[in-house]
Amino acid sequence: MYYLYTHATPPLSQSVIRQWLTQLIIISTPQYAFSIAVGILSFLIILKPRTDAECRCRKCGYILKGISEPKCSECGEPI
């Protein structure tokens, strides 16, 4: 019995817990920052407006660059 009382693990102090939390935050912060940056970039790439949207047929999506008539050469939709 005496051995258990003298060699028991001491309770965790506030300073030890605070130190562990600080180390956890310092180690994990770059990972969170990287994940947030990748998420924002992915979101911006997905929402990037198409630059050639006005150069396509509204009906079939055919590219209208270089046509000679004011209608789609694929489906005949007037422009």
C-alpha cells in the first residue's frame, strides 16, 4: 500500500496542460492554414467565370469564333 501512495502518478497541473495545448496549436496551425488555403483556391477555381461564354451557342454550346453567318453552324440557332 505504501508503494502505491508514494509512486502514484501526480495529477496533471494547469501548466502542463497549458504547455501541451500550446504545442498542439503550434504544430497543427500550419496544417489548418494549408487546408483553408486549398479550400479557398478550389472554390475560386470552380467559380471562375468562363471567358469565352459569349463565344458559344446558347443552345448547343458550339464555339462561334470565325463564323461567317449570324447563326450557329452546328444547330442553326440564330445569334
